[in-house]
Amino acid sequence: MIDTVYALWAIAVMTVVTVLLRALPFLAAPWLKRSPLVLQLGRFLPLAIMTLLLLDTLRGSMAGNPAGAWQELVAIGVAIVLQGRTRQPLLSILVATALYVVFRNVPLFA
């Protein structure tokens, strides 16, 4: 059985660490806004993360889709074209997702 004092100290330490981790971005914001590294990461990282998520999702979807990869590839193509023309990420995501849902659920495309 765990000692009560030990458990309370552990909870207190975890609370302090959690609060500090949550406050750190706000405390470091003035420095982060001036950092060239952070600015470069802000330009590159979102695209890299979205690409990795897309590739992982594509791999998983293709494995479970007997029709092959064409549905995923068409939806990705539509998203890329819309993003290139409109520069509206939400629109690109919504249209490509809706198209993919239609492809997967309408018997004509399945």
C-alpha cells in the first residue's frame, strides 16, 4: 500500500509540472516570436505534419479497401487542386472529405 504522504507529494509534484508545462508557451511567447528557428518551423511543420497524417491515413485506407487506391488518390488530388486555387484549407478538406465519403458509400463507386 502506498503511503498517504508519498501519494500527496507525488500529486503535488505532478500538478506543478503540469501547470508549468501549460504556462511555458505563454511565458516564452515574446522570445518565440523573435526566434528565426520557430518562424521557420511555423512555415514548414504544418505542411510536414499534414503530409505524414495523409500518408498514414492513405496507407490504412488502401489496406482495407477492396476497390483499390483510386478513391483516396482522387480525393487527395481534389484537395491539392482546391488548395492551390483557393488557398482555403477548410474548403479543400471539406470538399475532399465529402467526395471520399461519397466514393466509399455510393454503390456506383464502390
